[in-house]
Amino acid sequence: MTDFIYRGKTIEDLKKMPREDLAKLANADIRRIFKRGFSEQEKVFLINIEKRKKSKKAIRTHIREMPILPEFVGLTIHVHNGKDFVPVEIKPEMVFHRLGEYALSTKQVRHGSPGLRATRSSGFVPIK
């Protein structure tokens, strides 16, 4: 199995880097979050992450727009999708994406087969 490399850096290198250097490696939208600074909710979430790493308690959050940082790798974060908390196991490939990308808030639409005389075109559907 090959190790994860992001722009020439391994995940261990990314974990050791200060946030200013991480911002230089991130893509534009995540870099902008670093530049503007984290919101108060995001700062509290980062503090809770540090506390919960040691206690191994479940981490639950409503902050879907929080960028996934290298220090989150290996954790399971329960992200709210509008109805439930969806467990998201953070993998190295998820770094610099957002938490909400992995907790889908809508179900996939699946249409049933057309009924008898449902529409004009369903008249040509063979009947079993």
C-alpha cells in the first residue's frame, strides 16, 4: 500500500506543519478560510477535537463547512445532515475538503416503474 502524498508532503509532514504553511498548500477556497480566520464555532470545534482525541469520545458537529485538517485524520466525526448525525471516518484523501461533503443531506432519487396508463408514453411499456 502506498502512503498518501499531498503536493509532495506525507500526512505526517502535514500534521507537523503550522497552519500558515498549511494554508499555502491548500486550494483556493480552503486557503481563503485560513486567511479570514476560523469562526467562533470552528475555533470551539478545534478545541473540542483536541480534548476528545485523548478521551476517545464521539465527536458530533453541525459545522458542515469546516475544512478537514490533517490533524483530523484517523478520527470519526459525526456530522449532522439535517436529520441525523452521519459518522464520517476521516481518511488522508479527505484533507482540505469540507466535512459536509461526506454527510449527504439529500437522498438519491429513485423513480419507480410507470404504472398502467400513468402517462401517454407508459402505454408502450410492455405489461408483465
